[in-house]
Amino acid sequence: MRIAVVIKDRCRHDRCNYQCIQYCPKVRTGDETIVKTEDGIRISEELCAGCGICVLKCPFDAIKIINLAEELEKEMIHRFGENSFRLYRLPIPQKDKVVGILGANGIGKTTAIRILSGEIIPNLGAYEKEPSWENILEHYSGTAFVEYFEKIADGEFETSVKPQYVDKIPAHYTGKVKELLARVGDDYDRWVEKLDIENTLDALITTLSGGELQRVAIAAASTKEADIYFYDEPSSYLDIKQRLNVARVIKEKSKESQVMVIEHDIAILDFLADSTHIIYGSTGAYGVVTQTRGVRRAINTFLYGFLTEENIRFRDAEITFESHAPRKDWHTEPLIEYGRLVKEWDNFKLETEPGLVPTGEVVGIVGPNATGKTTFVKMLAGVIDPTEGDIKSSMSVSYKPQYIKPDFSGRVMDLYHSYISEMFDTNLFQSEVAKPLDLKPLFERELSNLSGGELQRVVIALCLGREADLYLIDEPSAYLDSNMRMETARAIRRFMEKTNKAGLIVDHDVYFIDYVSDMIMNFSGSPGVYGKGEGPFEMKEGMNKFLREVDITFRRDPDTNRPRVNKTDSRLDRKQKHEGKYYYTN
């Protein structure tokens, strides 16, 4: 089965010569395989020979010609239109369990939730006509879904959805938090306490931070009386302690109702979910939901990148982790040294101990939100000056801030040609940065039209493309899916190794930090009031120190060596705490 997809937001037919039509062999023989339309082009899947010439000739990477297994045709759930995205199969809710959904962005995870929540009536591929529940019930007759969809169709099944983009909430509601929660249900006090947002109740939604907005959204979704709850990316904006607390809240909710979760932080998904569906496919083209697996097996399969039962490889190379900490000794000269630093604001004070960053090393910076990590990075970057202390260095710095805004007017390619033209054309940048970050499809896009994840990739590459001695990258995993997080971590790691430069990386994703770091700098304190920075330490010491403060232990998966969160007060949790082995156990 061959599918032809034209990704509309990439197709810039007003800026090309329709090379796809000019070079198509079938068009040259007189067939109307590709024709012009008012909004771009249309490709006939019946006439397409699958040569792929149009894919290669399209300057905007807007065309995908893909061969799929024939049997998938009968399992199509929804298709958005001709030459548009299609979803095959659906994840299955389970009673008393948290069902996880794991996969890249743009392959149907949120679409699946919209169908299961009743927001979208699936059309089973017949996009030309209005979909009906009658057709759906007939299609699923005799399956586990028929009763589920019967209740959705009859309005007897209540659903609650925590949206993916919580930063858009203030655009729809500007009142106080407690007023918003009261509109959803009466039982909000329970979730307010568990999510530690009592101090936000009298605040306006428009004044909340990203982390506060996330927890308010989770509280609102949990307060609503429903039969099934969907949580779309609940860990965004949260530090690791908050993420684990949210995971516990969602697990508690699963004892009362059915729960599904989309999550890109694999450590949190592992801790949270009982079973998991992988969704594989091609961004913007199609997605296929696999059968459910136990969460450990699902994550390991995802890291391997190969589905044995379907004989499908969806990753070029498997992702592996080291069971031992990196080397303890530093053989390179210090790139930057700093004494005790102090930064005081009206209501916040940060103190950091003396430290150094060696050339060619990557320092991961961990700690709770609002304890001064970003402030410290800004001091090293020269964005702000310390109140006390000096930074001894004549180095050049490239800085990627935590919050990014598309303040450049033009295409991504224009941005790179304006700021990193020399580095952009090098083999190093193209092979070690542009390719793993999948930037080619974005080059002709307007910066202002990019999604959060696309903008994040563009800005990380811009940071690495600047000539510098030290690269300061604040929360690079934000907005990225689980696959792109690992690819980005690998890209940063290899770039530092090949250029012999140093990096400081602030992030809350344990897998990301584990993969990219040689050393760890640990921040602690009272969020929003006082912060203390210590280190850098060698990896094992730094992670053990950090996790001891947040009272969490990790073990290593025997097959992949990936970190796995131990259940609180389990036998292994107690044993590792007694031995002081909170992270590396070898």
C-alpha cells in the first residue's frame, strides 16, 4: 500500500517552480499523477509509481511517498483529507491502570486522545463524507471498543482532558485560580493540596508561571467528574520532584477511573504507567498504534527502535546508556573559574560555591525550579552581573535562554545565514547538528510559524552554530518529544567532543542529563526565596547528592542500562538509601 502525503504548512507553491510536477515520470507520459490546486498540489496515490523523484525535487521537503503494509488499510481510524495525515488503530483504555502513550510529535498521539474523548468522530478513512457513530459502532462490532463508543455516542460517558499546551490557558480564561477550579467541580481542595498549589488560589491565571499553570490544569482535569481522564504531557515546566508528585496524583486517579497519559519524560512515564502503547510513523504523514505492552518492555522497545512482531524499524540506531559513571579525573585545563558568587534580588538570593568548568566537558545542572539555575547561567553568560564575586575568564560564550521567542522576521534559513553563515556550511554542523535535529524541513519555514518544539530545535542549533568556548543551554528538552530529546542530547554530546568545547546544560529530564553530562552541578534551597549552587561534582557524586535531597532513588535496567525510578519505600529503595547509592549502582 502506497500513501502520498503533502504537508500543507511546508508546501510553498508560491515560491517554487513546481519541480514535483516537472520531474514526475508519470506526468511526462501524460498522466495527471500530480496536479496544481488552489492551495498547492494534489498527488494521485492510484497513479503514483512510488519513484520518489518528487520527494527529492521538492525544495521544501513537503512531500512524503511511503509504502505501508497492505493489511493496515483495514485498520485506518481517521484520515484528515486527501494527501493528509492518517491514523491507524487506537490505544485501549484499561480499568484501574494508567495507560501510557509513547511516540514522536506529529504522529497522532493527541489525535488518538481527541477521538477517545469524543471530540473527533473518526471517519475510518472516508474523509469525503460526514462521519457517523453508526458507522463506527458497526466497524467495531464484536470488539472491546464497541461498548466504549456506544457510551460516547449516547452521551453517557464523561471524559476529562488536561490539554497539551497549558500556556494557552490564559488566552481563554483570565480570572482567579479558585474560580476556575470551582467552575469545574466541588472537590478541588483535594487536588490543590496534593499538587501543592494552595498559594495560587487567589492569583490570576495570567500571573502564573508555566509550572503553576501545569499543576492548576492537572487539578482542574482531576476535579471534573468523569469516566476517563486524559493527561497530555503533564510533566512540562515541572522539576523532577514536582513531576514525580504529579505522577503519584495521576496514579491515584487511576484507582477511581480509567486514565491515559501522553508523556515524553521516559523516566516519569516508566514510574507512572502500568502499560504503554508505542505510536510509530512519519511526522505529519501517518501514525500506527502498536499493541499494548508492559511499560518496561515498551520503553526498551522504544529505545531499541525495532518492533519484532511487525518487523518494523523506526529508529536508525538504538539508544544506549552507560551503567557506570563517567571518568572521575579531569585531564583538561579549566576553561572558566569562579569564586563564591552571590546574586540578590528584592525577594530572592542565590549563593554558589567556587568552581570550575574544564575544557571539553559537559556539566549538567540539576535542582528544583526557582532555586537559581537560570540566574547562575545568566551570570556566566554575562547577561547579568553578580552582586558579589568575580568570574575569571576571557572566553567567548554562546547562550540559549530558557524562554525563547521568535523575534527574527524571516525564514529559518535566513536566520542561520544572518548569524552563523560560516559554521552553517561546514560538514560538522550539517552532520552533527542539522541532521540529528532534523532541521532540513524547517529551513524554508517562517520562524514565526514554528511550533514550540520546532523553535526549540532551531534555537539549539543556532546556539551550537556560534563560535564560542562555552555553550550555555537552558532547558533544551522543553517542547521536544522523547525521541528528539535523545537525539538532541546525543548531538550536544558529540558536538562538544568533536570541537573540544565545554557546555553547561540546565534540564529536568533525568534521561537527558544522564546521556549528555560528564559532571553535575547541584542547586538546592527554598524555591523563590533562596538558592544554593554546589559543584561541579563528578557524575556519581553529583547525582547522588541531588537525589538524596529530593528523596528519590534510581536503579539501572539490566537490558538497556537506562535509569528507572524505584517505588518509594520499596525494598530496593530502602537498600540503596541505606548504602547511599541513589543513582549509579555500579
